[in-house]
Amino acid sequence: MALYNFKKITVVPSAKDFIDLTLSKTQRKTPTVIHKHYQIHRIRHFYMRKVKYTQQNYHDRLTQILTDFPKLDDIHPFYADLMNVLYDKDHYKLALGQINIAKNLIDNVAKDYVRLMKYGDSLYRCKQLKRAALGRMCTIIKRQKQSLEYLEQVRQHLSRLPTIDPNTRTLLLCGYPNVGKSSFINKVTRADVEVQPYAFTTKSLFVGHMDYKYLRWQVVDTPGILDHPLEDRNTIEMQAITALAHLRAAVLYMMDVSEQCGHSLQEQVDLFRNIKPLFANKPLIIVANKCDVKRIAELPEESQKIFETFEAEGFSVIETSTLTEEGVIQVKTEACDRLLAHRVDTKMKGNKVNEVLNRLHLAMPTKRDDKERLPFIPEGAVARKKRMEVDTPKRKLERDLELELGDDYILDLQKYWDLMNSSEKYDKIPEIWEGHNILDYIDPDIMRKLEELEKEEELREAAGEYDSEPESEDEEMMEIRRLAQQIREKKKLKILQSKEKDTRGPRMPRTAKKVQRKVLEKEMTDLGLDMTNKDDAHYVRRSRSVTRKRKRDESETPKSTARSRSSSRTPRDVSGLRDEKMVKKVKIMAKKAQKKMNRLGRKGEADRHIYDLKPKHLLAGKRKSGKTQRR
Amino acid sequence: MRIEKCYFCSGPIYPGHGVMFVRNDCKIFRFCKSKCHRNFKKKRNPRKMRWTKAFRKASGKELTVDNSFEFEKRRNEPVKYQRELWNKTVDAMKRVEEIKQKRQARYIMNRLKKSKELQKAEDIKEVKQNIHLLRAPHAGTPKQLEDKMVQKLQEDVAMEEDS
């Protein structure tokens, strides 16, 4: 069931504010610049837009008001009646009607003036039309001033009404003023209603909530009712009557036995009789409040009889005192139980129940044999329960021991250990040995496994696995090894020598260099050959005469003419020169020519390479001194 | 207090050393030093890092299966303390350790023996191929030949004289 929430109604502006709002909005949101020389359709469109915009704003706002305010026919009759009581149904409907009419009138005005604007032929005419339209709309709203004010007040009051759910479990408190209804609700719920000695402290309905049997209950506190006919009742009392009439609740009729409220018991009984028709179909409890002042038993006989008649009629009477809280809970439980029962009854009588009942089925297990199966309670639980009742002294705790010993106390948890031999409790247990965890080796079977291992080990030793083998090397092998070692060393030396040579660039072939006799002979002696007496070996260099003689012996004449010419050709450095003097001079000249080349570091005549194309001293810096003829 | 094993190098982690890393799937990795930790973070496989025990066992450089390894096993059910059991265990541990070391050493020695054969063969080859670096092949042969010839002549002369 949706809670009636009247807090979401939009604010109803006053007439003046409404007009200001809409007009300023029109000015802000529509274009403002227009000139005489614009095309006429543009001018017309401009002003038509303004008129339509204003109309739309008014229309929207008014429609919103109309939809937000609740329609008295559509809401729960309790609220409809309450609103009637508070705001007068006719007035309310009238106000809303007026608003509706205003809305329609505004629409018509706008339509008319837009039609007229089509025939406007100048800026001035269109502007006047717009002014007229807007003016008329604002006048309409001005005339609605009263309605708008009224609706705003209604809205404010509505939003402050307590949210009473008419369909849920409710307890209704009623009775004369000052009997203790508000005190009761304060006691039972978390509501904080004003309690004062004067009558009509509570002027409207108040709601409090409480929990009972895991359900939420509403408790409604009403203003006090006086005893006069319905027509004479004022608004405040009417609220209470409305609540009584429409809410399906358990009624708690509060009576003041001590007559401190200012009304006699008889008056209260009379009131009860008068409003009894309102209690039809509602569980009723008569609450005799303020019993701490006067109890029913202390009353005179006739008064007591009244209560007996009540009991006879079937209404339970309960004595309470909100001051001492006596009987309050009793009232509450009884009221709630009776209401629940009543509600269940009503539901059972209704139509929807059958659908639900058809689907429910309570399964009872059938007995399979006659064995009695009692609930099982373990011994420990029974013992504990007994102990709790008897309150025997508990066993001595560590805490008690600590308090006893004071400073000497040492926490010794080892005494609680449960070992095979209790004498071993205070042993220092080793954990690590040589990088191994002892816990990893712990095994009850360890001795057996160790024996097996030892046996295996013996077998292996017997098989000779662990004997170290003798060095089975004969002399020949040792000789070979020694030689191999020497060979390797020699190789390394050769590699080192070749690394030390440090040749870079093109290398001369080995045959270009002449091998020296001493080196050769040394090498060969190292290798074991006999190099003595090798003076006439073929590799020894002889003087020229010997070679020449040899040559001449072998061949007398040159083999070709080319060869002979070559021997008679003059050498290049003396060709074309007459005598010795000239040769000397030429030599000097050649050297002189070479000097420049050497100085410039040139490889030859054709070497034109410039090492420094852009010398810094010429190209950088300011033009301080020097010429700029060339760079 | 336990001595744990490093996940990467399988070395011992004494209390107060190393780093423990817990992954999102609740697997715990312990490292003895930052070297192992950093290698792990680089996602290197310990079975391929030559200095780890995992590599050595995976590539057969060390003894893997043996009865003496069955003694050291992490047990999940704790045994209540009994003095003689603990004493016996400590003695057994010492003996088992001895045997384990012996067997491991033997295994490694056997592995290394093979290289000796190979080295022998290499020496012989070396000498055969490169003996010319030390000695000329026919170093003393002329002299030998000469001596032989001289001897032969002498013998011939002797024979002639005889006959």
C-alpha cells in the first residue's frame, strides 16, 4: 500500500510572483533584438513567439498545479474526509476549478492574438498586439490571487500532515480531553507529543510507531472529543471523528477514573454511548487511566457498577497508569492480539483467502513405529545449567593465580601440555641440527628404516662400490701426457708471439722478408736437428762475386734483345743532363721543389685536399680588423 | 622455527633471512637472497640456471633418487614430544647424513671418471698430430743412418777379412 505522501506538491506561487516569473522568463528565453527594417514575416514570427511562449509557461505551470493537488475522489476516504474537515471540500474544489478556467482563458487569449498577429503590417502594430496579449494573460492571473493564496496554504498544511497508512495495523486512542491519550502514546512509541494540563493540547492527529510480534504498528493520537452532537463539532474534534470513522483500528477508549480531566465519570460514559456506533466492527478496549490516583476499587458503588456493565457487555476494562507504567503493556498486548485476530477473521471471510488456502498444505510426518524419541540434551549442557543455577565455585583460573602471586607470576603454559610422560614437560626441545629440521625426521618407524638403510649400505660396501680405483697408468701413457702438455704450451706461446706482432694495415707476405741464418739454425736445433757445419748449405748468403761468377758460368749471352737494351739505357735521374755539375744542380732543384710540398703536408702534386674548409678565425666573430676581400 | 628451502636455488633459509612472496592463488614462494628473488621476478626458470640445485638435479649432475632421501620429509601430522624418540631421531639423523654424503660423492665421482677416458684419447691425438712442434720427425735419422751405414761397412769389412 503506497504511503500517502503529500510532500511532493509543487510550490504554488502568489499571483504577483507568478506574473513576474513568467514575464521575466519570456524576456530571457526569447530573442530580444528586432528592427523596423526586418522583413514583416520575421517581425510577426518574433512577436508571435513571445505570445506563444508566455502562454505555454502559464499553461504548464497551471497544469502542474492541477495534477499535483490530490483529487478528493481518487484518494482514500479517510484522507478525503480529513481534507474536507480541514480545508472544506467545496472551497478546495472551487479553487482548483478557478485555476482550470484561468488556464483555458489564457489559451484562448493566446490563440486569438496569434491569429490577429498574422494581419499586423508593421513593427509597431505587432508590438502592440503582443503587449495586449501579454497584458490580458497577466490580468487573468491577477484575478486568481485568492485561489492561489488558498492553494498555497493548503499545500503547506498538507505537507505537514502525518503519514497515516489507513490499511495497516493501527491503534486509535480517543476520549475526553486531558484523560492521558498523549501520555499513553508517548509511553508506548517513540513519539513525543506535547502533554499539558490544559484541554485541547493536542489539536491534530499524531502518529507513533511501535513493534509487537515482529510487526509494525501505528498508534494514532487524536484530539479530545466533547459530548455534543455532530453538527456542533469544531474542526479539531472532527479530525478525531474522521479518524474513528475511517480507520480500521483497535480503539482504546481512555477514561479518567480520578476525574482530573475536569469531566465526571458519568459524562465520559455518556460520550462513550454517543460515539459507540463508530466502534462497530472494531475491537474495543476501555482503558481506565490515572489509576495511581484512584483505583476502580476505591470508587463508589454506582461507578463500579458502570464498569461491571461494561464487562458484561464484553468490553475488557484495564487499569493503567501512564505515570507508573502500570498496565500499559497489558493494554498494548491485548489490543494488538485482538486486532490481529479481528483482521485474520475479516480476511478469512473475504474472497481472496480461498486462493491462498488451496495452495497451503501442512505436512505431518506419520509415525513409522512406536518408539519414543525424546529430545537429546548432552550431559555437559545439563551440568552447566545446574551449575549456573547452583552457582558453585569455578575452577581456579590463571587470572586468579596471577593476582595471588603478584610480581612473582610467570605464565607457564607448559604445565597444561598433554604428553606421554608428564616428567618431560619442561624439556628443551631441539628443533634444528646442521641445517636440517628435526621435525622432518621424526617418525615412529625411524629406527626400523635406519636399520634397513644400514643393511643396504653394508651390501654396497661389500660389492666394492666405495673402493677407490688405483691409478692404472703405465709409463707410456705418462710420457704421452707429458708430451701433450708440452705441445699445448708451445702452441700457446706461438699464439702470444703472433699477437705481440701488432701489424695493422697491409702486411708484407712472409716470403718478402729474408730469413736470418742465425734464427733458422736456432729453430732447427730446438727441434732436434744437427745444425753444425752448415756453412755451405744452400741457404747461406754468398758475396756478390760468387753469385755473379755463377751466373756467368751458366749463361754467356743475354736471352733477348730487350734485356741488352735495358742494360745500356741511362738511369732516369741522369738522363738529359750534360755533366756532373748539372746533375748536382738538378738534385738541389728537385729537393727545393719538394720543400713546399713537404711543408704543406701534401702527398704529391695532385693532392689538393683541404684539411680545414671553414677555418674559425676567418668566418666567426665580428668584423673587427682585417679585410673582407677574401675569406 | 624451521629452516625453509629457497624456491629458486633450493638453499636453506635461516630464520631472519630472505623474502617471502605470497601470490594471489595463495602459493608461497620463499627466497634466501635478493639474487634468487630478482631472478624469479624476471621469470627465469630455475631449471635452466646452472647454479641452482634444480638444474643440477634435472640435468643428472647430482643424485636424485635414493633411499636416504626418504628420511627427510615434511610431515603434516605432528607427533607428541617423547624424549627417547627425539634422542633416537637425532642419532639417526647423523648416521643418515653420513650415508647420504657418501652416496652423493660416489655418484659425482662416477660421473667425472668418464672425462678421464676422453682426456686420454685427446692426449694421444694431440701428440700424434702436433709432435712436429717439439721434435722434427726425422730429427736424428741422418745421424742414425750414418751410424748404421758405418756399422754396416764395418761389418762388411769384417766379413771380407774373415772370408
